[in-house]
Amino acid sequence: MPPPLARTLGGEVTDVRPVPDHPVGSLATVVLTTSYDTEVIAVTGSTSVGVTDQLRRLLAEHGARWVVDAVAVRPGHPQLCAQLPDRRGIVSLAGNPYADLPAAHCRPCPASR
């Protein structure tokens, strides 16, 4: 669901790769070596709470700056938005597509800026 949703919202999808969510394996390879022409890397799944949260650990180990660290919505609260030191953005959506659909259409409240 994320690629067509991104296109609907004006994004350009250049690559889709299913990978296991292990920070020292494929997930790390994709996040850390994706082309520098890429502005945003979107990840679905691999973000949760506790020891199963592989993406947050990976980003923390590589100096990412947190922009959004979870949202107050169920399902889908462990979503995140971060920026890598090389300025590429990381958006992580829940693995549940029913949580991702409303999240994609939400905008920040003007008071929160």
C-alpha cells in the first residue's frame, strides 16, 4: 500500500525492497547505503516498542536526529520521523496498513510548530 499512497500524495517511488528488520543486516544496508539522491527513505514495520524495535536502535547508533518519535494514535503509535547526518529523511510507518492510511493524511497541528 505505501508506494501507491506515496504517488497519490505527490511522491516519486524509486525503489521498493522487502528486507528483514535486523539492524546489523539487510535493514542497516538499505537505510545506510541508499543513494544520496534519495530525499526520504520510508520503512514500514520494524518499529515497535522494546527489543523488537530495530529501526530506532539503528538510527540512534548512526547519529540520527529525531523529528517525531511516536504519535498519539492507535493503531500506529510507534511511527517515527528522523534525519540522518547526511540530511536524508527516514519515515517509519507501522506495519499495519490500516494504521498507515490515516497517518499519511494527517498534517501537524499549527500550534505544534
